[in-house]
Amino acid sequence: MSYRNDYGYTFAELIIAIFISLILIAGSFATYITQNRSFVTQESVSEVNTQSKIAHDLILNDIKGAGFGAPQEMNTDPVNGYTSVITPVDGNAAADAFTIVGGFRMIGTLWPVGIGPGSACPNSVQMGSTQVRIIYSGTDGPNTTDRQYLSIDGIDFVRVQACTLSGGTCDSSAGITFDKALTVDFPLVDTDGDGDCDAGRPVYLVEDATFCVDANSTLRRIRRGAVLPACTGIAASDDEVVAEFVEDFQLAYAVDADGDGQVDDDGSGIVDGPDFVDGSVIADPSTIRAVRVNILARSNRPDLNYDGQGDPPAVIENRNHAQTNDDFRRRWWQAIATMRNK
């Protein structure tokens, strides 16, 4: 005969099994919470590092390109009212700002009126021409107001004197008239050897670009018409978000006030920290030879494991920072950019 137990689990056994199961579930949940917090923290730290570093590099690159395509003497031919390649704005106890001028954006290529890629054409857009065609590479194009300043291949600086506007942009097919004649021939190129011209020389839009921080701690690049200290643009401005959660943006400048071609030295014999001054003390922005750029950014959410350790640097350039004792992680970037042809 065989014996079979028909009674199953006792109540005590069931309670013990449930208790053990709850312990295992609680342990798994605690592990999940810890891992999730770690993931969120690392994601936040990675975001602030990546975004602020990209913003920092973008600003440095724009500073290095400032003045490209701009007129040699901006006092006699200002761009949107700016008479200097770089104009510093010192914020004192707030974030700094500055405006630079240059041909940062290529908008198309230069062609004779009535001729385009793939057609038989002369070898160049000839010296002395005052009316041309620009074949746009995107949606950006000149007009007769705030986007009238152009650089042809970094050689000629011209202004759009007249054109037929379409949607606020010059209709290039009808021809664009410059305020002055081209000073050299600008060649057209047959890239595929079929006897037709395929490429012209680049045309750059010369404009002002202002970097500033708004009331929401957002670092912005405002092309044309920035309003400071509010750090806003006007209807005609191109307003870009460069980085968010920027707590400070500080700038210092090395100058050549005596005009000897070298940065004014404090006596150390090298270009170092003491050679840089705040924008408020610079009488002539044209003497600026280098810019030291500082960006202080924080994570977008607190880190509970960083309790009370989130103090910013005590001093960045001429701005003092109070202790916060918060839970935010911060990143401070600093680097020097040299002005071109200086």
C-alpha cells in the first residue's frame, strides 16, 4: 500500500514562505532603486558634461573665427552698428556677455547673373562686377537690412545695395547689386571635366553674434539684434540655445594696449592669468588679443548621494559665488581662445 499526505502546507509554513518572499522582493526593489538612482545621476552628470563642453568648444571656435570676412576698418563700415570685431560686456555680479562679428556661416556660392551649375559659363565672376548671382546652399540668404553684409571668399567685403526680396531674402536669380565692385576675379570650377562650370567661390554672411545667459540660466547665441542684459533677441534675430543650466559665464581678456604686437605682460615673461583683465576696464576692444572663457554648469537634477557637497567655485574671474550646500553636481570649464590675425 502507498501513503499520500492530503493535508498540504500548514498556516505557519505559508506565513514563513510569504515572509521570505517579501524579503527577497524588498531586496530586489532596493537594488532596483539604487541602480536607477545611479543611472539617473550618471545620465545627468553625462548630460551636463557633454552639453557644457560642446558649448564651450563652440564659443572658442567662434572667437577664433571672429573678424573673418569683416572690413579692415569697422569704424568706417560697421556691421549692424558694431564698430569692433569683439565687444565685451562685463556683468560684474552677474554673468558676462560679448558680441563678435565675422563671416561664421557660408550661405552659398558666387555666380554671374543668369548662369548656374551645369551650364556653359565664363571662367570667373569678373573683377569690377557689381551685380551677381548667389546660389544658396540652404535657407539663409542676404537682405538689404540686417543681413546685407557679405564676404566673398574672405577676400572682398561688400554690402547688398539692391535686390528683389522674396520672403525677406534676396531673390538671387534676379541678380543682387553690391555697393562696390569686386576687386579680383572669382573663378568658376569644372569639377567633373565635362566643360561646364559646377562650383563657384563661397559667400559668407557677415553678422554679429552675441553670447549671453538669460534669466532661466540658458546660454544663448543670438545672431543680429541681441538685447542685453535681458539676453533676448528681436523678431529678425536668429536665437539659438547653446546650453541649459549654466550658472555662470565669465570672460577675461588679454590686450595689446601699447601696440607692439604682443599681449601686455605683467612682468612674468609669459601670457598667464594676471595678463587677463575684465571687460569693464578695456577702453579699446580692438586691442583684445585673446579671451579666457569660463562656463559653470550644473546637473538638471540633484544627486541624493551628493548631499551638501554641491558648492560652486568661490571665485570665477571677477565674480564671487556663495556656498549653496545643495545636492547638484557642477562642472567648470576654462580655456583660452586667441583672436585671429592678432
